[in-house]
Amino acid sequence: MDCRVLNIIQNLDFINLITQSVLNEDDRNLVLTSAELLANNFHLILYLSESHAILLGIQPNVTRMSLKQAIGKSLRVFEQYKIQPSVFILCTNTISPSLQPLLSSTSQNSHWQITKCSMWAEKFVIISNDATFLHDAEACKHLDPLVVLAIYFSGDENQIEKLLNVGNTTMQFVHSIQ
């Protein structure tokens, strides 16, 4: 795992940002428990507390294999800790067309794609770094933090610069951790 990703994922303020974005609540007891780098540059990061588990994936191209790896990790988390995790994958490039039939939009957030998962996860969400909405400066300023993280981890300097220039606080924060 490269130093940039490692520095960010273990930062306590980053963990709080993830907790707020994923759980919509404050769980200051959530800690980085494990971080793995799997095939196809798929980072899987586990944050745990006594009552919550968040499995955060970061991957350029999300495929059926990615989905299977996340499901497998989710099942192992439940087996070991008896907590059904919330799984969030930040897609930094493309979501495989073969996954589209499995995904649906959510009314909670227009940037989130969800899939049925009640047997193996609390929720399963794929967040794309889709840049089509970056033409509106005001929308960029208040963009979903998880979308901002997908953009940041994509390494797309033009998008990152645009979010920094409009004053997106999440991008400013993550950019400052380096």
C-alpha cells in the first residue's frame, strides 16, 4: 500500500469523516483494524468499533471479482467480529458494465450505487468519481465527501485542482494530510 493512502486512511480525522459519511453518526471508537492490497490494485480497509464495522474499498476499475472479494471479506468480518459491516467501494475510474444490472441508484445520495446485500452486509455501496457534475462550482463546493475521496484517490489532478479552487473542504482536508 503506498504511503499516500496509508497516511490518509490511518488519520483520525479521516476516520471521523468516513464514519460521519457512512453511518451518519459519530463513533469516535472506530479504529483502523486492517488494510490489504489485493489483486488489481484493490485496497480493502477495515474500520471497527464495538458496534460498527466499515469496510472501505478503493479501486480503479470495479468488476465482478472486486464484488466477490468484498463479499468474502465482509463474511470474514462477520465471522470474526459478529458485526455485519457497511461496505463502501470508491471507484476511481470505471464500474464494469457487467455490474450495472446488479446496481441501483439510491434516494439517499445520487452518487451512490447500491446492491442487495442483507445476507452479508449492512449496506453495500459503490461510489463513482463521475466528473460530469463538476461544471457547477456551487455543487462542487458541497459534493458528497465519499465522491470527493474517489476523485482524490483517482489522482486526476484537473478534478482535484477544481475542487481545491472552489473551496471544497473535504478535498482541502485530504490534500493537507499528505
